[in-house]
Amino acid sequence: MPCSPGSARLGCSPVNGPSSSGLPAAAPRSSARCSTRQVDPLHDLAGRLADAGCDVDLSGNDWLHPGQFPDRDGVAEPSERPAGQATAQTPTAPSAPSDAAEETPRVAAQRSTHDTDARQVLVTIEAKTGAHFTHLITVSTPITYAIKQVQAQIASQANNGLNLSGTGFGGDPPCADRDRRCYTFRASVNPQIRPEPFIRFVDLHGNLYYQFRDHTQRFPADTDWPQALTAIDEWLRTGPRT
């Protein structure tokens, strides 16, 4: 995945064709700041390129080396100019009317890709007695698929349905090897119940997902834990609504 040092330019959209001056009119651009130490900005850049319609190759780990970018924290973004400096006006072609019939398949395909990627997240729980905790929950993802805001709760079956409770501990710092990144949560569980992990995470496109009993489902951003658990449990018991 090509990325120029320091501030990467996301300008992969096709050019709009010749302008009135005979020169190609460049497609709109935005900038992304790459870190010299952190990997997450590279995942964010890859997600933004994919959202822009670029063919992004995330195979291998060669692109996950932030040290290849020089430290340019003191360099101004391309949009920053000294006060009073004039901005050249670039002729633009008239925008074509939007076509909802063409937009819908593209959005649907993008949504399907994001949902498929989210199913790479794996969740396990094991009894592992330690200081004040009884179980260890592990959430793992491929090293090339980054997630954020990872949280865990415990679901358990009761006479009136499913109950939710917290783990009793905050999540441990994530760890990673060459292939996967892991997020662990210690949990103090009542020995009278059979605990099942219920996970919430956000992908780098800002999509909110919940996972329960190996079923991963996207939800609106304002969906809370009980609402998501009820919806997934109903789907697992009855199938999708027709």
C-alpha cells in the first residue's frame, strides 16, 4: 500500500478529465498524518483508502512498519499557507446529478465487506483462577484488521431470559504477535451461572459491532448492551425477520 512519507495523500480517485485549460482536473484530496512509531494510523489510512474506492492490499506485514516515515510533526499540512497568500483557483467540471440506483449497490457492497471483515474477530472464555478473578476472556483479531473501543460483559441464562453483568475488571493492555492482536479481560463470575462472553467493538470505519455466541452483528451507534443482546438472541433463536 503506497504511502508517501509523513503526510500521506489520499488522491486515488480517477481524474475528472481535462479542464478548460487543457490540464487534467485533479480529484478532491484529503491528508492523513502518519506516525513514526504507531501502527494504528496505517490501519486508519488503509480504511480511508478503501472507503475512497481504492484497491487496498492488506496481505503480509511489510506495510506495518511506521518507522519508514520520517518525523514531520513540525511540517505544516498542505492546506496550511502563510497568511495573505493567495490560493490558485482550479477549474472544476460541473458535478453530475446523483444517481441513487448506482449508489445503492456500491454502498451495499461496502457494507458487506465491512461486516465480513468484522467476523474475523474471535472470542474465547476459559476458567482461569487468579487474584480475585475466575475466568479470562480473550478477543483476538488478525494483525491486519484493527479494532478499537473493545469492551466485554458477561451474559448468563436465567428463568426470565438472559442477564448481563460486568466483568469486574477493566481490559488488559492489548498484545500482539506476527499474526494476531489480542485483548484480554479478567472476569469474576458467580459459580452458580454459566458465563458467556458478550463483546462490543468499533472498526476503523466507525461501525459498531456486538458479538455473542459467535454471531457478529452491526448496530446503530446508539445501541446499548441490553438492546444488542436481545436482538442477537432473537436472531439466533428465530432467524432473521422477513
